[in-house]
Amino acid sequence: MTDAVFEAFLRAQGEAARQLNAQCDTVVLHPADPLTPAASYVAQFRCPCLAKASGAELREIDVVEIGIRFTTQHLRVFDTVRALQVLAPRDLFHPNIIGPVMCVGHLAPGATLEEMVLQVYEVLTYQRVTMNETDALNHEACRWARANQGRFPLSSLPLKRRRVRFDECPA
């Protein structure tokens, strides 16, 4: 049996993905199944991020892929571990990320694709950072972030391009 409300939600998210792809320079959303209302996407972010393999030097990267999935319970319960997953590279360096798991902060049940993408972008670019090790997934990255606050945000560009109104155009 299919849930008509959930299917309508997924169709709305498909339209939101098309709009984000048209309005964003920093993320491209690829639906897992372009023929039906997609329940999962690969979000390719093109923005400065940090990565660090075990024992390696910290390095800046500029392409990250995140899996975004809407479970059948998404409209009732938001489960970060099931909804968001780091696909590549797995060695992202951030207090809110360890391995494939990422915590973007609070998102309510029924969070939209745009809300999820925005919070992921804010985490990747260090606009959203946990400074308390008891709340952090990656304690080493948390210590680094506290000691290097002057280095972030890595990008302060907005997720979406600002629309210029006709009356704002130069003469």
C-alpha cells in the first residue's frame, strides 16, 4: 500500500531539487530514480571543506558527495543517521562528522530537501560547528575547531544565488 501524502511530499521534493539545481552553484542534486518520485538523492557539494585521513595532514577539498534519503517514516520522525550519509570522501574533518555519519543539528520530522541541503552545506563549510566535545562526533576535529576559529567559515557564500530584481539593475 502506498502513502499518498508521502508520495505527494516526494513529488514536491523532486520539484525542489530541480529548483535548487537551477538556483545553486554550490550543490547539484541527482535523484536516485528520475522516473518516479525519488526517495533518495546524491547531493554533490562544490565548496571548500576539510578532510584528514588517520595520521595524515589536514587538507582542503572542494567536492563532497552526501546521500540524502527520505524514509517512509520521514514525515513522522527525522532520523539523521538514516537520512544523511557521507558518501565521498569518507575522511571529512568536522566535529559533526565521523565516517559516513553526520549530524547537522535539529531537523523536524518532514524536513524538506532544501532544509537538509542547507544544513549540510553549513556543516561542510564550518558555518555550523559543535565546539563541545560531549556533543561532537569527532573529538579531534572539535579540539581543532576550538583552536582555529579564525579559519572559518570556510565559505560564507549563500547556498542560493541572490536574485537581482529588475529595479536593482544598473542603468
